[in-house]
Amino acid sequence: MTMPIDQQIAELKAELNNACLTQRERREAQRELEFLTEQDRSEAETAYFAEVEGWAAVHAAELAALPF
């Protein structure tokens, strides 16, 4: 079972704050954190747009009746 992205982000942030890392390890962890954050944002955007498209499909007749 894969760990949820938000949990991965939280654990990585905790590691960055508490671990004694070399500069290279810290850079790599920071890159991974940026990647996970972007992936989390992309998934949230995908879910949002799917919800909007679903709403638009349900209300298509009302939207078509708008005067603009």
C-alpha cells in the first residue's frame, strides 16, 4: 500500500527539520519535497476540474439557457 502524498510530504518536512543531513542529502530531500508538493497540487487540480466538469454536465441545460 502506497503512503498518501500528504503524509509523505509531512514526513519529509519533519526529516528536513530534524535530521543531520549533508548539503547534498538536504538538496535531494528538498527536490523530492518540491516534486511531491507539485504532484499533490496536480492531483488536487485534477480532482477540482473533474468536479467542475461533472457539475457542468448535470447543469448543461441551465448553462445553455444563459443569455451570453
